[in-house]
Amino acid sequence: MPVLPGPPPVEITLRRSARARRMSLRVSGLDGRVTLTVPPRLREAEALAFVRDREGWIRDALARVPRAIAVAPGARLPVEGRLLRVQAVAGRGPVRRTPDTLEVPGDPAQAGARVAGFLRLLARDRLTAACDALALRAGRSYSRLTLRDTRSRWGSCTADGGLMFNWRLAMAPPPVLAYVAAHEVAHLVHMNHSPAFWAEVERLCPGHATLRRWLRAEGSALHGWRFGADAGTGR
């Protein structure tokens, strides 16, 4: 993998694409991955020269990527839009929410994974209730609801009516989760982003534009939380 030298070195993912007519750089706002897309026959030396010429832009973009924060006892993370302190407690049993804390029994080293499990269950509960009510209003039905830890989107809808959502929506304010649910249920009516689709989103979630702006401005911070190596694999 090519590396941009300097303090610190930056790894560059080189992607050759038959569709590329010129070189393009992208810095992920979620994890800071730097991707250089180039035409298939471009020499690597030319690609690296292109990267070096744009070093200042790359480092500026990396500086704006939210810092990763480990979920461990003492951390304060958002749950349904409210900051709660993760607190290790003695004993066994499920994670418990109080007005100000998340009480996590068991091994403190496993607190991150246990909090992730709590958030997945919370997301499933909230999204199932929202999608059931919204699908009824839309006069449609969905075939299944799955949860993932996707980086590129907060939800999706398949042609056969399958709905997928990112479980990190449980960290967002409830109206934001409701907007994403409405967005995907609206795809059961219009499998596109036409004016008719957006009219359906507005019907299902009045004032959705404000919630959409929140997700664009604040959503990347929700990806900055790290729950442990296996935390994002649950469905």
C-alpha cells in the first residue's frame, strides 16, 4: 500500500477503476481512510506524485475527521440523544439505564461490547415500532428488518421490501431515528429519490429536512465511538 511520508505517515488506498478518466482523492469523514482512484493504466509513480502535490489538502481533511473514542467505564456517550456515563457495577445481568448513567455489570474490560449489545437491542425495539407504524400509514409492508454497522449509509430498502438500519441510530435523538425509518419506509412506495418520494417522506415525517441536516452535520460523530473488535458484527 502506498504511503505518504511525513509526521505521521499516511497510508493511501490505491484503487484502479476502468471508469476513471482522471485521478481523484477522497478522505473518509468516518474513519480517515485516504483513497486515490486512478485510471487502470496510470503509473504508480505518477499517482504518488499527485498525492504529494496535495499533501496539505489531505492533512487538513484528516484533521477534521472525528477522533475515535473507546467506550469504557467513565466514558460519556449519547443514548437517544442524551449523554450518559458508562459505569461498571458489580454483579450480573443486563445493562441498565438510569437518567444519567449506563450501569454495566460484569468484567469492565467487556463494557464496550456490552454497551454495543444494549444499543443494538434498543435500536431494534425503536426501529421496529417506528417502521410498523409508518408502514401501516404508507399502506405497505416490509419483509424483514436487519441491523448492521454500515459506514456509508444509515438505512436501505431492497426491492423485496427488506429494511436495513445502522444500530448506531440508537445514539441519535429519537426524531432523527424516526426520520431515517420514514425515509426507508417511503422507499416501499417509491424506489427512487424523485419528488414524489420526498413528498412521501414529508407526509410520514413532517419537517424531515431539519432532521436530515442534523444527521449530515452530527452523524459522523456517532461513528467515532469504538465498542471493541466484535461490537459491530451483531444483526
